[in-house]
Amino acid sequence: MTEMTETGIEDLGNGIYKKKYTNGNIYEGELKDGKPDGKFHGRGKYTWPSGQVYEGEYEDGKFDGRGKFTWPTGQVYEGEYKDGMRDGKGKYKHPDGEVYEGEYKDNERHGKGKFTFPSGEIYEGEFKNDKRHGIGKLTYTDRKVYDGGWVYDKENGSGTITWPDGRKFEGAFLDGYIKNGVKSKITRGTLDGGIIHEGPYNQSWEAWLKSKRLNPFSKWINTSEPEQLHIPLVAILSTSHGMCSVAFDPTGEYLASGSFDKTVRIWDVNTQKPVAKLLGHRGYVMSVAFDPSGKYLASGSTDETVRMWNVSTPQDVSTLQQVAELTGHTGGVLSVAFNPTGNKLAVGCDDKTVRIWDVSTWQQVAALTGHESFVMSVAFDPTGKYLASGSGDETVRIWDVSTWQPVAKLLGHTDLVSSVAFDPSGKYLASGSSGYYDKTVRIWDVSTQKRVAKLRGHTSGVNSVAFHPSGKYLASGSDDKTIRIWDVNTQQQVAELSPIVPGRSIRVMSVAFDPTGKYLASGFYDCPVRIWDVSEVSKIAAASAPPPLPVASAAPPLPVASAAPPLPVASAAPPLSADQLYWQKQREEHRGHPYDLLGGSKHKRQRRQSKRRQSKRRQRQSKRRQSKRQRRRSKRRQSHKK
């Protein structure tokens, strides 16, 4: 204790004294040898004016033995002291819920103990110098557990991660990261598999645990596949051309498709037959969308136009007619989307803009600028408050519909963003990247504008994403010739669809769920549209979540798979013309996205690479010139010296 001037001493009897000091401190307790001028010794209570109180044992004027220290803010320590410091076993409590019970040394947590965080997480294990150090177990509030080595509050050495559902990761950690180049093991339920981590670690395991996936610079080899749902194929809508886009009408009875042959087709889902073929576009039809009432169908094309069709009675082909042609775009139209009320149409263009059209007057009401490259996808949220756009500039932008001003710019993708989609609640936004460097699907929290999930699994670019009507599942279509269905809550893949068509490219260009969530349609680069029965997904979603959002009406049942026309074989395919052979060769030489044929990202990369080579060449030439000048100057100086 610090020496202070006494202002008075009072003998309370039985060897108990009360001392007061000039700074307001008060001691009440035993003194050494029972003398008034002796040091604090034995049991006593010391009070500070600030409200701090120590009550316990003293020796030679210092806290020594068992005691209780209380702070005015509510913290309490009760345990052992030595030479004036916490030393030995003790318990510390904080009003915010923080609790430590264990061993101390020199006022710091040191030895074995149990620490409870205000959030409810619990660490049980070894401490050193007030840090988690040694062997310990950390239990999260959602019952996930890390059990292993620690070095100064970071996971180090061998450890395991255990999930409540029985999955378990066993491996090595370094400074809170999964250790590079170390063999590990993962267990999923009753399935065991070997995993090898071969890439640099750049993500803490807590972040990986949250996303259930691995960082983008890692390569993992998993010999055990998670259990997958059975998704049967129920229909093939025959056509000789690939499809850029597919969309169900609000009833789910009809499906529209936009094609590379510059046409729009409308299909009766029940009979699997086309009921209309809409002509007029002079370029690829990149996007189609029904308005919420089902009266209009919008189609966007690389011919820089959007055409509006009255499809209120698609079963009567004679009534289908074009009601408007929206012009003024200075680049190809890559995406169209109606707002929830159907009175506005958003158009994503190759000219780096998003244009907004009034459906009642067919007039443009706004042109949204800010993207630095072509706009590949647009989508309104279910409330109609926000509009999202994905672009070749690797960003997702969110716009306020009331002012048409940008409210957020979502960064993270490392290549062009080809597709965006809101979930039915409007709380989350999914985005897919179809570039060479980024093959991921990301999910964003719209309110916080933060990424909440990063779904990896595709081995090539992602061209399309779509939420299931329940909001619990997400479908993604990719250039890797697969459609993957993800559980949004666990961020795990639950199904993979990959049709095999001999002699065809089958890159997935578009995916769309019907309003009931029973069927999933998919458009391919070079083969017919396919419809899959995803009712198993719908059953799981209904059992594990609130009922799905109401839909306009139930779609009629599709015929069973046996009723679908057989898949075409290579020998049955009609011979290709010289023009078709040329374009087939062109498509195979490019990455697969139709925009590449118009001078897209591949050509931009080639130009960037050419510029870099030119820059390096200029730098080398400059260095050579400088070297020559220096040699000439050196020769002159030497000649002057002579």
C-alpha cells in the first residue's frame, strides 16, 4: 500500500482500528502486533473515495491471502492474493456478463481457468499472461466448438472444429489460420474423407466456420461427397438453338425463353409444347421477363432494343402481338426486370447504364450511371424499394427507387458480375460472377451491405442465380455445365444437376424457379431447355422454415419423366450448315458467355495484357537509354581528367 498521511485513528476494540487518511481513504481492521502505528496485518477492510473496496487478509501492509475487491462499476474479484496482487485461485465477475474463474499470477490470468464472454461463448483451458495459451476449448453460442492449441489468444497447433450436427474438422492451425500444406481430416455425419490444404491461408477459421467454405486461394481435395438430394429431370423443351434466358409467368403454367436464334418462345409447361414464337429481334435475345400480372412479356436483345409483347392469352397465338419497341439504348440489352407493381421496367445495357421505363407510357424516366462497364443483370427487391445491378466492373450496386440514386456499392467479386437476385424477403441479395478469376456466388445482407456468405464449388464462371420461393435455397448455373442448389442457412450444396448431351456444349446460361417452387427451368448454351422437379427441396424448406410466400396460382402438374422426349444422340443431330459450323467454332474458342462474341471480357483481358507488355517494353527501352547516357557521361569525365 502507498504511504499516506493519517488524519486520525480510532480504536474500535478487540484489536480493531479505524484509520483515516488525507486523501479520504479509510482502513478498518487489524494492525501488526496490535499497535496503532503497525502495518495492516490480518483481516481488514480498505475503502477508497472512488468507491473501490477491498475486504480480506493483509500481511505487512499488503493484500495477502483471501480477499474480495469490488469496483464502483460493479466488477468483483474474490480469491487469493500475494504481495498485493491477485495470485492463486480466484473468480472475477463483470456486470456485462464476463466471468473468469481460475488461476492468477501477478494480477493476470495464468494457469487453468474458465472464461465466459458477454456474448455467451465459453473458453475452458490454459492461460498465460492474461491470454489464452496452451490447450483449451472454446464453445460458441450456437454450440460450435474449437478444441486444441492456443498461443496468445490465437489458435495454434493441432485442433478440431466440431459442429452441432456432428461434422468435425481435424487439422493444424497457425496464428488463428488453417495451416498451409498440412494434411487434415473432415467428418460429415457418418462419412469420412481426407482433405489436403495446398494453398496459402488468408482467412481465419472463424470466418471459414461462418461461411462453411474455404478461402478462394485454397485448393482442397475432398474424397467424401455430402449427401445430395435427388432432382429428377421431367421435361426437355426441344429446340435446335441454345437459350440465353428463361422465365416463368406468374401462374407457372407458361415458360418464356430467349434464344441465340433471335426469337422468343413461349412454352406450355404442361404439354411441353411451344405455343408462340415471337419474331422481330435482330440480335441474340439475352433476357426475358414477365410482368407480375402476366399481361406483358419484355425481351431484351443485343440489337439494342427491348420489345414488349401482350401475352395475356398465350394459348391463342393470334392474339400475341408486340405492343412497344423501346429504343435509345446505345449498347446491347443484357437484362430486363419488372418492379413488383409492374409499372416500371429496368434495363441493363452494354452502354454501362441502367435505364428505367414507364410501362404505361413506354417512355424512359431515368438513366442510372455509375458503372464502369456493361451492366449484365438487374433485379428489383420484393418491396420495390431497391434495384440491384451487376456489372462487368466487378461490382454490385443498389439504387433507391424513389430517387434513382445509388445507396450502396458492394465490392468483393474479382471478375464480372453476371447475375443478381433478391430473396423473397428482400433481406438478402445473391450475386454470381462468370469471370475466369471468380467462380463464386456471394450473398449480401441488404441492410448492412455486408457479405454474409461465399459459396464455392463451381469450377467455371457462374452465369445465373435464382432464389427458391421459400428463400431457403438458391440455384446457380455455370459454364462448368452444372446447376448447383445450395442451402442458404448452412451454405452447403445439396444438389448438383449436370445433363449429359453428346456433342453439345451444355453450358448453363439461365436458371429460374416456378412460383410454386416445385420446378426449376434451365437454359443452356447449345441444347434444349430442361425442367427439373425440385419438389424434394420444397418439402425440406416447408418442414424447416415458415410457409413459403403465397403464389398467384398453382402450376399444373408436369408429366412424368417417361413422357418427356428422349435426349437426342449425336447421330440423330441434323447436319450443320457452314454458317453453323463457323459459329460453333467461334463459341468453343471463347469462354462461353455470349457477350464474348461481342468483344467482351476476354478481349478486354487481351487488351490489358497487350498494354502491360507495351509498358514493360517502354520501361526496358528507357533503362537502356539511361544506361547509354551514363556511359557517355562517364567517358567524358575520364577524358577531361586526362
